[in-house]
Amino acid sequence: MAAPYAAMVMDMRSGEVIHARNADTQLHPASLTKMMTLYVAFQAIEHGEISLDTMVTISANAASEPPSKLGLRTGQKIKLRYLIRAAAVRSANDAATAIGEAIAGSEAAYAERMTRTAKALGMNRTQFKNMHGLTQAGHMSTARDMTILGRHVFFDYSEYYNLFSRRSADAGVAQVPNTNRRFLDAYKGADGIKTGYTRAAGFNLVASAERGGKRIIATVFGGQSTASRNQKVAELLDLGFRKVPTRVALRPTSKPAYTGPGGGAAIVVAADSTAPDVAGKVIRVVRAPNRSIRPMPRPVPAVPDEALVAAIGAEIEGVISTVVSAKSPELEATEPVVAAAATQKPEPEIAAEVVAATALAPRTAPVPAPRPAEIILAAVEPDPQAEPERPEVITRLSSAGGRHWAINVGRYTSEYEAERILLKTALVELSTLGEALRKVARSARGYEANFVGLTEEGADLACRRLSARNTTCEVIGPS
């Protein structure tokens, strides 16, 4: 008996349905299931439950899955990244089961999480019982739900989407071919997504293609053969490309709220509950943090010292006057740019802005101790009999403890802007940059704003303090 037929065509960009037939009929999804297996794996990686380089130990359950498979052995260890490639490209059942067991601990727990995630995505008529899609009672989905899932895979985890267009992939123990390579090679613009076949399901496919700025996704359940299924999907994609406009408002999907492996708050089940195996138990769920764990910023003086403000104001006016009026060859070459930058903000406004920034700076800069009054320097007459001093040839400056380090606080379109930023930054971080020299270096890409003449320790400290104030900073070592 032929498997029931169902289909859907959707504009991937907007989510608009172009065509649907039996789209809400619950049918066997076969290996289309692995799209959700992978979606939940991507979610677990994103939230730190597991990493691509985690070594997964293959269970007897995973190793015993029927083909299609990678051929994994019980007790074998393999990186998660290879299992993901095998499941996405080769549609390997043993790899899919191993992924679920590594993340959730058991096939049943992972299948429950897949179903919960499906509901969060709006796949309201889908129920998963396993990770591979082999026929099992209650393991059902629809053409509409699988189209929705394909769209979420494309938008929510675009960094992994290229997996589905690879004609083959390195799965660690073997180079595996793509089960969808015939369609990928035959249909122009096709780049995924997933095939599926079982006797109960027939030949299934969720496919996506892009042409001329349009992107269409089509799903078929119940194809009679690989060739006839591919032909039907090509016809549906052609229909989509003909009907959708070239320009539409992009409405990408949004990821569902992450609730962790358990999917909700801790639940206490009553002692007289009729639910099997859970009466009287407490299910504890690990949640993502719901508040920032960053430390609070250190309190700073609310009002700058009046004398310091006055001195700073005088320095600002001098620097601005020097930068704007200077006529060096470099500056003349960029005079239109500098003039444009200078007209963006009046000098008094810049001065006020920089003076206000000093509220964040320490009240006093380190001052060297005065020289003792009793020290007297005597003039020394040269000894005519002494050998003339030979000049010392320095071939390389030592960076050990020397002031040969610098920090960069950005690249700007004009020398004027670079000088202004250097001055503002110096005033905000007087305690660490008070003795540094401000230097603007011209490059092919603009004007680099640098503080030079720092020790390694001083440059690192200044950069860390500036980063804490949300100021971009990069330490530059001696060349």
C-alpha cells in the first residue's frame, strides 16, 4: 500500500504558504526527524551543555541501530562534530542516537526534549519517540510542521546550515556521501535540507533553494521513489519561484526561549500521583541564568575637582587650537576632511564634553617626589689624558621593563578626530596614561590613535581599565 501523500511550499523569507496539500495530516516523518535531532544539538552547543569537540562514547543501543549507519562500535569514542556530520549528510541512525544519548542521557529523554522543542517552534502536530526516525508508534509529524522546522534550521542556526549542501563530509571514521546529492546536483540553487525513507513513510524530502534573491522551501511526504519524489519537489520549488515576488519583507524566525534540558521549573509530584515511576519525586531542572553575573561598576567621584577642571580646560583649548591651525604637509593633504570634522562640533562643545568625562578620572595624578635640597650638582671638567669615549652601538632595544609598549584606542578618518579621542581618553584615565605620549600615526586606512611610552604592565593595566569603561583598546608590543 502506497504511503499517503502530503506537500507544502513556503516562501522562506516571509513564511508565506504558497501551496499546501494534506499539510496537517499526521504521517511518518522518517529521517526528516534528524532535522530536530540536530536542531536540539545545536541549541545544546549554543548554551554550553556540550561542545563540538566533546568525546562521545558509543552505547550498545546506538551501535545496534539498523542502517543507514556510520558503523560505530560499542565503547568507541568519537567527537560530537563527526556525529553531527554523519547524521546531517549520511543520515546515519547510529550517529543520531549517539547524539541524543550524549546530550540527554537516554533516547527517551532526548525524544521528549525534541517534542517539547517542536511545540515551542509551533509544530503542534508533531510527536517524537526517537532520534533517527525509524517507524515507531506515536512518532508522527506533518508536512507543515517539517516545513516550519526547516525554516527554523535555516534562520536560527545558519552557521551550521552549510552541512546540508555538502556532497560528502568527513565523519571521523569515514568520508560519507550525502543522501540528497542527486537533488542537489540536479536542481539549480538547491542547498538542502534533508531526505527520509521508510516503508511506512515513503520517500520524504524537505528541500530549500535560492534563485535571484528568492528562497523557497518545499516539503513532500509519501513519494513513490527517489526519482519521482525529487521530480515532485522540483515542480513545487518551480511553483514557488514563479509565484513569489522578488522583493518581500524579510521575517526571519526567532529562537524559542531556552529552558535547559528539563524544559521548565522544578516540579514536585504528589505522593498519590497515578503517573508511573514519578510519584513523590522532585524533578530538578537546570535553567539558564536570568540575571547578569557581571560585577557592579566601581563608584566614581560625582564632581571633578575645580582646579583640575580649569587646568584640563586650558589644555584642551591648546590642543584643539594646535590641531586645527597646524599646516603640516600631512594635515594639508587632508585639510578638507579635517575641516569637515572640525565643523561637526564647536570647540566649546568638545571642551565641555571632555571636561565632563573627567568626572570618571581619579582626582590626582601621580607626582614624583621633589629632589632633596641638599643635593648639589658640580660641573666636571673633562680629563685631557682620558681616552675619548667610544659611541655605543645599539642594535636592538630591550623590552624588559622598558617603556616600549603602546596601546591603540581606534582608527579615525581625520587627525583632528584622533587627537580629540586621545585627549579625552587620557583625561579619563589619568592614573595610568598620565605619563604616556599621545601619538597619531597615519596609515592607508586612516589615523591611528596611540598612547606610546608605556611599560608592558602599564599598557596592560590601562587597556583593562579602558575596556571596563567600554572603550575599545589594543595593547601593542615593541616591534
